[in-house]
Amino acid sequence: MSADTAASSASRGITRDEVAHLARLARLAVTDAELDVFAGQLDVILGAVARVGEVAADDIPPTSHAVPLQNVFRPDELRPCLDQERVLAGAPAAEDGRFRVPQILGEEA
């Protein structure tokens, strides 16, 4: 549904037939009582979307965050760690200096 269609639907109200059509497209089994409930709920949603569209102004640049963000990185520094033998000693299986894991998805080595 385009923004224009959503705005016009919100101003005139969504019909039971439109809700039934959407339900068929989504392959949902909807009762007659649910059609009325969903029509009212979708009216509220479409009205909210239309109001957001009215607020969006051309002089406001699109943003992903309300405040500027900056990543903080620590410097890469060598630190003492376990040697390869000690790490592999705790593994259930090791081969050629690496962890041995079960073959997946029928891949060949």
C-alpha cells in the first residue's frame, strides 16, 4: 500500500471488503466478527501512519539516530594468552593444530 493510498484509506476508513481482501492475500481465515474488529484496528494504524507523514518535513534530514554516535575502539595490543598446545588440549578433537569439528552439509574436505 503506497503512502497516498494509506493516507486516503485513513481519511475514509478501511472497509470490511478491504480487510477481507488483505486476509485472503495473507491466507488468513477471518470470521465476520473479526473483520469488523480488524477494520477498526487498521483504521487506527493507518491514521497514525498518515499523521507521521504529515509531520515529516523537507527541511529535516533523514537520520538513523537522534544523537550523533561515535564508535570507541581500544588499541590493538598483544597480550599474553594461552599457547596453541594448551588450547587444543581441552578440545574434544584436534587435527593439524586446529579444532576438529564434525562435517556439516555434506561438504568435502
